[in-house]
Amino acid sequence: MQIVNNRYLETLFRLMLLSAIVHVTLLIIYSMKIKDLSPLNYISILEIDLFFPSIVQNASGAWAGWILLIVLYVAIFHLIPPAKTPKSRKNLKIARK
């Protein structure tokens, strides 16, 4: 799957994706080790709490992180058009006749 046509940008996007996957995997392992979900808070992952430290210090901040994650997921899901599935060769042969 290619995101952009520029090879250098494509490599950069894939590097960023790989880094994000490794980062979140390590956070999941760490959360399981300490038996606490707070490292998985989306606001903490984005480091927004560096600018607004009071956001993640209470329970509403934890919920805000999960709600923000869900809202962004739904928004991105609806902004990306569905992938076009190629027609099978059998259907193409029938259409030509």
C-alpha cells in the first residue's frame, strides 16, 4: 500500500508508522508490567501534558484522552474514502461479451 507517490516521503511515513508501532507496543508492555493504564492515555502519548500538566492528573483527563482517541479515529475513518476493489478478471470477460 502506497500513501504518497514520492519515494522519500513514503519512506518517511513508513518509518514514522514503524516507530509509532514500536512505541505503543512498549507502552502496552510497560502498562501490563505496572498494572496501570495511565501510560496508554492518548494525551500523554502525544505529550500534550507537557503544556497542560493538569489535564492528565485527574480521572476526567484519563477519559478525555480515550474520548479524543475515539473521536479522531471516527473522523479519520469517515475522511478516508473506501478502497476500490478491483473487478475480477472473470467479471471483465463477461462485461466484454
